[in-house]
Amino acid sequence: MLDYGRLSRKWSVRLQRQRASVGCNLRRERTMTNKAEEIPYELFYWPGIQGRGEFIRLAFEQAGVPYRDVAREPGGMKKLEKVMKRGAREMPPFAPPFIRVGDLILAQTSQILAYLAPRLKMITRAETDRLHAMQFQLTIADCVTEVHDTHHPVSVEQVYEKQKLEAKKRSKTFVSIRMPKYLGYFESILDAKKRDEPWLIGDRHSYVDLSLFQLIAGLKYAFPKAMRRLEPKVPRSHQLLERVSNLPRIAAYLASERRIPFNESGIFRHYPELDCG
């Protein structure tokens, strides 16, 4: 016959062990979460320029989270190069920018922002919003590539002065056709929204609003004459530019030494001969 009392005691002990195991796992998960929260975000990008790394800096700054701009620290470039020399099995980044969060190393600006945005609360939980945000960010990335090609249309290995003729031709097409097309696209997105929804995604700012701000600010620096001519055709985009620049954390960042000025070593470069305004 079955000893029900013995079975009851046996299952009671097993249940206690399971509860203890669950409690241990929960404590371990909490510890891991706390450690993750304590680990600062590390950004690796070339010191001295805004470049593609600036889109990530803006997200960190608006989120108000601590982060390290590693290459701008003493010995930082050696640390950047060390990460890039990791073995292929460790999935090293091809080029900066990349971030390190704990043991994770992740490259490519759009990918990084898509990873960070939910964690920094800079995108909604809706899947469609996240997909559309990535769509907008990749479009901005396409435009940034074309901006770079205005001053380096032949080769990134040659200095600008050795490809000025080709740069003038490329810039003329970009300023007259491509730039209005890109900004016109974002203007149409903003114009289709209600007046009380002045952001690209939803009813509050997201990381793509910061990225569009950076794109427009860079274009105004690189092509001031052409942008003045285009501005009346894209009023809501310029309103977004002002709106982002007036966000308290962004305004503080723009006024700080952390914000590297635009210069002729970055992506957005001002060469008067290329500003076909």
C-alpha cells in the first residue's frame, strides 16, 4: 500500500526546494539587472569629429544616462584599436562607431540606435513605431552617405583637394536634386501629422527626431546658401530642428564642451565652392 504520509512529506520537501531555487534565480536575475544598470555605456568613435558617432551621443545626452566617449579619454584610441583587432570569432566591428554594454559590442549607427532606443525610453513599445523609426533612421543614414560623397566622390583614400572637380559635380546634383528630395520626404511625414503631433513618431520625441535634427544642422553648416533657399519649402522640418535644440538636455549639451563643433574633418564640411546656393 502507498504511504500517503511519506509521499506528502516527499512532495513538501521537493516543493520547498523548487521555491528556494526560484528565489535564488530571481535574486540572481535582480543582481544581473543591477550590475547591468551600473555598467556605463561606452561609445567608441574617432575623437575630434562629430561624424556618425554624434547620432549616438545625442541619444545618450537626451536620455540623461552616463556614458563614456572612450576615444576622447587619455589612451582611448589604443582601447578603440584593441577592440577592432579582436578575432573574427568574437564578431569585431568593421569600423567605428560601436558601443560596449557589458560584454556586448555592437556596431553600425542605425543598429546601435535601434538597440538603445527601448532601453533609453526613446521609442514606444509598438512594433510598427519601432520599424518605422528604423526606416527613417536608415533613410537618414543614406543621406549622410551622400553628403560624405559630395566632398569625397572618387575615393576616401584621397584628400578633398585631389578630387575638387568631381566634388563640384557631385555637390551640384546633391544640392539641387537629392537634398530637396530627402528633406521633402521628411517634410511630408511631418506635414501629414496633426499640428499637436510635431514629432516623426507618435506624440513625443524619439531618437529619429534627434537624428533628423543632426542631419538638418549638418546640412545648414555644409550648404548654408542652399539650405536658406530650401528652408521655405520645408518649414515643419526646421520647426523640428528648433524644437529639438530647445529640449533642456540637448540645449545643455549643445552649449557644452562635449559637443564637438562641425569642422572640415567630419562628414558635414563647408567648402564654399560646393555650396551651390
